[in-house]
Amino acid sequence: MLASEPRQLLICGVCRYSRAGESLTAPLARRFGLSLSGLTMARDRVEQRLRRDKKLRETWLQIEQKLKSL
């Protein structure tokens, strides 16, 4: 995993799992110095990588399973 991958997975996860009315996207965008459109583009790039990169996808699935068990 590259150093930036945890950050990218965090961005993707927050965008994917934020609920309407409880959106974390704006604070996350500010935290990482991104616009909302930049945040969306970053999420899209990570989701494309997840489709192509088996190892990254397996890592993401492990993270999702741990979060779902909380």
C-alpha cells in the first residue's frame, strides 16, 4: 500500500457511506484542502482503482467488514 492509499481510501469511504443529512463530505473536503468536486473526482479515481487492483480491493473489503461489525 502506498503512503497516499490510506488517505484515498478514507476519502472514498466517507463519500460512499455518508448519509443524507449527516454529510461528512464538506468537512472532509476542507480537511484535505479539496473542493467538493475535487473530492468527488478523488473518490471516482479510487473506485476505478478498486475495480482494477485486486490487492487494494481486498484491503478495502477487509476495512468494510471491520466497519460493518462495529
